[in-house]
Amino acid sequence: MKKPRIFGMSFGSVYPLYIQKAEKKGRTKAEVDAIIFWLTGYDEAGLQQVLDQKVDFETFFKEAPAMNPNVSLIGVICGYRVEEIEDPLMQQIRYLDKLIDELAKGKAMEKILRQN
């Protein structure tokens, strides 16, 4: 079976779109970064390295220091229950999309990061 195109796309080519989506709604790059750090365990230096090396999504998630165990609290993404998405990489990409969407919709960071 052919891999979805997103798997081979450079994370760095989509990252500015995440920032743009957030900033259009009055949110910040720092908040986008905080979501990425929370979800994947990357820090500033690690994220910058990913961007500099033009790492694809598959490698970005495969080499993530530590996926947050609270991702299971995210629930429904694009009308699908997360646990119903069969491909683990697609699940991770959808987690990130969902968190960025929540940010753009004005949700509080504590709720986005499932802290209460």
C-alpha cells in the first residue's frame, strides 16, 4: 500500500503554516512551539535541528524524544476517534493538527495541553 504524501513532506514546509494559522487568530509562534514540545518531547534546539535538516514527517515523529502519554485524552480528530486511525504515524500527525486547530480556535493552553 502506498504511503500518504504527508509522510514524506518536510516538517519544515508545514511548520510555517501552523504558525500562520495560529497568528491569524491572535495566537503566537511560542504557543505553537509549546504544543510541539508538549506533544513530541522536542525542545527548541531539537526543533531547530529538524527544521534545518528538512526532516520529513515520518522521521520527525520517529525520532521524537518522547510522545506525550496524555495524547490519549485528545479524543476525536476530524470526526474520527483517534484510536480508530490505524496508522500510528497518521495518528501522530492528526494529534498535532488537532492541537493547532484548538489553538487557532482560541482554546486555553492548559486545556490544549490537557493539564486540567
